[in-house]
Amino acid sequence: MSTITIDLAVYPLDAVLRACHPFTARWYVHVRSAGEGQVTVDFEPRDENKPPRGIAGEFANALLDARLRTLIAAETREIRELLVAQAFCEADLLDRRDVEADEQADPRRIAG
């Protein structure tokens, strides 16, 4: 087993969890509190014959990647929301048959 302690002031918990997820195919990953402002991540190999060599470096890279992705997502949130709003604004997602029909019409054939 290999254990890594993470300072949550540097890497928030959401970034830690995102970084852990890709490792779950090869490792049993356990995240637990390690006191105020810290968590530990334990990596236990699924294959007992595979030593945990290099896991700390791989995880450090994944953790940095996850943190940067959360920063970029926060920085670009407003523009993404505007793009999505514009896309939905241009698309007519409503079924307007009921609104545009006159009182004698039965566009959904409810009357049978």
C-alpha cells in the first residue's frame, strides 16, 4: 500500500476526488481525513503482484491536472454559460402545437 497526504489548502477536495477516479481501475483508492485541512489517499494494488512503484508521481501529476481543470472551469464559467444560453436561445425546444392551435384544433388528438 502507498499513502499520500494532501494539503486541502493547495488542492481542494473536489480536485483530489477527480484525480483519484482514473486510478480506480488499477488500484483500490481510499480517501480519508487526516486532521484539519488534510486528507490522505491510500492506494492498494488490485493485483498483489504489482508493486505501488511510481504511484506517487503519477498521482501528483493527476492531482495537478485536476486542480488546473477546476481553476480553468471557474475562470471560464461565465463564457460557457453564455454559450449554452445562446445555443438554447437559438434552438426552439418547445412544442408549440398547443400554443399556436385554435380552439377547434386537436393537435395531440386527445379527443380521439
